[in-house]
Amino acid sequence: MTTRTADPRVLPLIVDRWSPRAFDGTALPAQDLAVIFEAAGLAPSAFNYQPWRFLYAVPGDDNWAAFLDILVPFNQSWAKDAGALVFIVSDEAMRKDDGTANPNHSHSFDAGAAWATLALQATSMGYHTHGMTGIDFAKARDVLGVPEGWRVEAAVAIGRQDSPEKLPDSLREREVPSTRKPVGEVAVAGRFANLPG
């Protein structure tokens, strides 16, 4: 199994978070989902606008089959065993009580912060998450009833990890934490041109 290494000052929770595909099919309890969403809501956002919204389903509820059907077939093949499916939607404008609205440049950035916070909270509670953009975005907008001015960002599978033996051979060998690029490849002092390669 691949292990990640990081400077010992990096929080273990961050190092331990990864995105498996083998889940045990147990529906997440409502109270656990509420805690995970509450943590996500504590993420930072421009002007504290909190442009993110989370639409979710759990196995066996009235929305599960429709939510699963929004995913591309490859993702359906393993996400069917998740304990919850979440679609993250963000508000493209900052809407005011008087009905006016201004473009929100950072809506996707802010929703990403909420997703990262959600993933870390879930990890701290013994769950795993797997974010996906392998979805039918047009179908997602229709099935989820997302109005104009809102962007479907991604889907997230949440659940308890299961044995990789349940996965096809091609996925089994990938069921390990992935490595990361060295800091020197992603962060440099100065201009973009200073980045390697």
C-alpha cells in the first residue's frame, strides 16, 4: 500500500485523507451528515456569502436512484456502494434582499473550500469521500432542479471504506492513497514563469 509522507507539521488528518472507491453500502446516518455539512459551512467565503449548497441522497431514499443516474457509468459502477451522494452547487452571483445581484467571482473557489472542509470532517469521523466531475452536468441541472445563475460544481461520494476486493481488477490496484507533486513544482516566489517545466 502506498503511504503518503509529509513534513511532520502537516496535520495528520490532511495526510490521511484520500479518495477510495470501495465503500460498504451503509447509508450515512442523518446526524452524521448534518455534522459533516455543518463543518463544510464553516469554510471561508468572500464577504461570508457562503455560495455553496449541498443536495444529497442516501441509499434507499426516494432520490438515490436518480442521483446515481446523474453520474457517468464508470462512477455509477462503484459509487452505488457509497453511503451518501452529494452534489455541490454554487451561486454565481451575490444576491441582495432588494433583488439586485452582482457577479461572484469566487463562487467556485469558495465552494471548493467547503468541499475540502467537508472531506476533512468526514475523514475525522471515520468516513471517506471521493469527489467527482464525471457526471452528466445537463442531467444534473434538470434532475436536481438547479436554476439559472447556479453552477453544478461536482458530486461527492461519502461512505465507510470496504475491501478493494469488491472492485474490478483495474480499480483494485488503484485503491491506495495517491502521491502529490513536490511543493517546488506547485509554489514558487514571484511570477508564473518561475514555475518549473
